[in-house]
Amino acid sequence: MPNKKTNSILCRYCEIALKKGNRSMFERILVENITRSLDGGAELTPARVRGRLWLHSKRGAFDDAELALLKERLSKTYGLASFSPGISVEPDMEAIEEAALAISEEPLSALLAEKSSPSFRIRARRSDKSFPARSKEVEIRLATVLANRFDEENRLRVDLEKADFTLGCEIRKGNAFLFIESYPAPGGLPPGSNGSVLALLSGGIDSPVACAMLMKRGCRVDFITFHSHPYTPERSVAKVEEIAEVLNRLQAPGKLFVCNLAEIQKKVRDNCSPRFRTILYRRFMFRVAEAVARRNGDAALATGEAIGQVASQTISNLSVIDAATELLVLRPLLGLDKEEIIETARAIGTFDISIEQVPDSCTVFAPDSPATRSTLKKILFEEAKLDVDTLLEETIAKTIDDAEKP
């Protein structure tokens, strides 16, 4: 059954409002992302009105299932700062009073039953200056209406600083909106508003977080993962597929490319110094990823590397690895510590998948004592022992995306 007390949701953004001439493009992509994320689970009509995004129910009111879905999806929508479900009515004082009574009945009655002297306040804002009552007058009138209806014993008290119950009222040209709750959203920019990148996605904790952070900055993210079958189990790829599925709920779904690195790793193992294996692996990964990105139209590469976290992620080693590609390499986690990364992984829903213990490509033929201070000269000397071009050509030819799988 519809919830008669909720027929609209007011969505607020911060950064998009600063875009001036380009704001309509960001708003349009934001609306598209919200609609896509709901996947038909809520019947609504979006409307963009003067720096606000409104989601109006097509059926006159949202039912409980629609509201639950909207709250869950909007709370993870990049580009939104916050949102408030509520009641939209004509900008008429009588209609506003009726809506105030309807939306306040349950929470105020519960509060009066729970506390001996609960506090409340009204926060009104009048952006339509032609409305006959000023904001302060609206606040006083609504407070009087609520007290008269629900507080026969005069137990309600007004507290403008820290009230137990707050009723918000926005009066605009064309409608008035009343709400009692505001929910946080992640902010940032809507994915798809700032180009696409190809992320090196593993089954670990870090790289999914890097993907989410880039989405928050407006990037649409495609993915490439590396496995080493038969040295790694099939589950290593399935795990990454599950992570990509979770990440794709945050954006217009990106492609997942799958590359078997085993032949390259065997050649490196058999011909090169063990100390440089991981760096050589990473340079090959970047070359493969660059070829896939150029073919797929991605403008940059992205990784989940953070400075000093493992041996290959020292400044000198990252510099040597970067030299393998001409594409821009984005590393959004560079300055984060592990606890910050884990907190974000939990928030985006990838943590529980990531902590499943499954061997990946980085563990195959891993050296006991990896180099922490390599130089490009030393790495080029090691790569001269390999037929790099042939290895790359054969590996790239076998790299597939999810659409090509049988």
C-alpha cells in the first residue's frame, strides 16, 4: 500500500551546484544514474528545479518497498549530498498545515508517549518571496497547529537549538515541501560525467576502493583482472566478478576484461632475477591494460596502490612501473592508511568478498626477498632477456571481456 505521508523526495547536491554553465549536464547524468540504480523498483518522475532534484511518485505516494529501495540506493549515489523524503503540496497555507499534521502525527505521538517534556522546532525557508507569510510566521503558525492537535497537556516545548523533533518546510514557487528526516549521501560527482578509466581490479581490499573513489570523482570505470590459471584457482576470477558486480551498482555498468598472465610469469621466473619479479609482472600488466584501454576508449589506468604498503609500492618502484605505459595512471589511495581503506570497503559493500582467502596472480612465483629500490636501467636489463613484444601480443590476443564469455 502507498505511504500517504511520502509523495516526493528532495535530493540535494553541493559540488554540482558549482558547475555553472555545465550544471545541466551533471544533473542529467545524476538523474540517469538514479533511475538506472532503481532498476524499475520505484515508479517516479524526476524533476530538476533551480538547484534541486525532486523525485515525485507517479502513483501519488511511495509505498514502503519503494521508500526502502530509494533510501538504500540514494545513500550510495555519487553526486548527491543528502536527501529527504516528505510531502509535496501546493504552496497554500492550509495545504501546508494539513501536510504538517500528516507527516508529524506518528513521530510526535511516539515522542509524547516516550518523554515527559519533549522538545520540537519548525525550520521554514521561503525561496518564493511572493508567498504571503514570511519564514518566521510560517514557523510560528505550524508550531501552533502541531501543539494544538497533539499536545493537549501542554508538554511540548520549543527548542530551536537541539530539539527532539524537527519539521522542515521549504516554500518554493509551485510547491511547498515538508519533511522530518534528512539522510546523508556520499557527495562528489555522478559517474560518467568525467570520462572513463580502466582499473586494474584484483580480489583484494584496495583496488575496489580505488574504483569507488574514482566513480565519486565522476569517472566511469571499466575493469581488467589478471589470473594465473592453472596456478591460481577459477575462484580467483569469480571473486573479482562478484566485486565488479557490486561496484557496477554505483555506476552505468563497466566492462570486465580477464587476462591470463601465467605464460608471462613463467618466462619471467625462468629468465629474470627473482628480486624483480613482482615489478616485471606489474609492468607487463600495465602494458596489457594500456592496450585494452586504448581499444576500449578508456583515457587512463587506475590502481589500488598506496605508497609503502608492499615492496612494489615504494616511490622508486612505482616510478619504474609507470614507465611501462604512456597512459595516465591514477592512484586514488596513495595517501590513505589501511584502516581508511577498510572503512570505505565496508561502506561500498566489497569488504566481505575481498577478505575471502583466494590466491591471485601476485602470489604466483612470488620472490622471498623482493626489491624495494629498483631502477629503470636494472629493469630494462632484465626485460632484455625476454621477447617482450611477442609475449604481449599473445597475451593481449587472449584477453577477453565479460561480453565474450561463452
